Amino acid sequence: MKKTALITGATSGIGRATAHEFAKQGIKLVLCGRRQQRLDSVQKALSRETDVHTLNFDVRDKNATFNAIGSLPDAFKNIDILINNAGNAHGLDPIETGSTDDWDAMIDINVKGLLYVSKVIIPSMTERKSGHIINIGSSAGKELYPKGNVYCASKHAVLAITEGMRIDLNPYGIKVSAINPGLVETEFSQVRFKGDSAANNVYKGYKPLQPEDIAEVIHFAISRPAHVNIADVLMFCTAQGSSTIVKKEN
């Protein structure tokens, strides 16, 4: 029987690349995002390969999250694979001048949003005693860097929640994994730099990870035999040695 995967943040970057990778494998998709137009275009592109259902909501909104996922038709109701990918970084300020709006956005999406989505989906997994949850963390969840403060804190929280899930869901045979990328070429920096032209320089002078690189590792994790759980992955591009060390060509 075909498996069903739910992917948050599916309209761009890692989420969209993962949707494409899963569609190639014939996995049924529930694609979630805030931009209906983009959801429609991804659905159109992938419907030739697999069954696709879209949900338009913001993970920050608890009621909207519960209502949207609760509205899934029977054919998509049983989620076998949950990819908690929705996330963001806002601003690059030191802690003393940080914006509380930026802090709220990062905690609400990266931490609370992940919890809200998981809260709706986990009960059916525990009932069936099967499932796989993959939380998209970050190298920022393993290593602090200057001006990373709250973003790094939110991604450290993702890792703590992932480990907590793995422990609590162990009796049910549910796999829980964290995939933690370093520098990936997505819209991420445009959001973080708030449209500032400095965002254009983030990926210059070296080859960063591509969303498809992450999607392939996610697919590797979900396609292991039943007795294998890829618990935690840290991914860098070759040019990246740590959060603060990147070898750039002049």
C-alpha cells in the first residue's frame, strides 16, 4: 500500500524538493504552506506522479493547524511520514538590540508550530504503532554563532524535542529523526536579511548545499528497513567547516 507523507513548508526550498523526491517514489503527499498559489503549482507539477492534497494554513496558528489537518479526506488521513520542515530565521541582531517580533516569529514557527502539527498527527501513529517523524533542524541547533542567539535557541529546542519524541514514542515503534543542514541555497537568507542586498552574498564564492541534497538524505532516512532509524544527521557542504568557517574562492 502507498505511504502518505505530510510536509510543512512545502512551497519552497527543502520542503518543495522533498515533495518532488517523494513523488518520484510514488508516496502520496499532503503539502502544507501559507501560499495557496504556490501550493497549486506544486500540486499541478506532482499530480502526474502521485496523489496530492494541499492544506493552506500557518503553523503558528494553533486552531488553523488543528482544523486544516483535521479536515483531511479519508484517503489522506493516515499520515505515515511527517516532515516538520516549516521554519524561519528573522534578523541578525545581537541580543541587546534584537526585535521581539523577530523572536516571536522564530519561536512560534520553529518550535510551537512544529509541536502543533505533531500534536495532531501523533495520535494516529500511536494508534497504529507505526510512523516516522523527521524534524528539520539546523547546524545552528548544535553550535552557537555570533548574532544567532534566538534562532540558534529555537533550533536547539528542535533537537531537544526530537530526542524527547524518540524516547516517548519508543514504545509505539515510531521512528523519529533530525536532519540538520548547514548552509543551503534557499529563500531562507532573503527572509533573514529582510530583503537586504547582503543576502545575495551569502552563497557567493562556494557551492552551498542544494535543497535536493537534503531531500535525498530525507528519502534515505525514510526508506531504511524497519529495524533501522537514522536518528540524527548533520550536513554541511564541503566548503563549510563549521557555522562560522566557510572556504570561499576570491
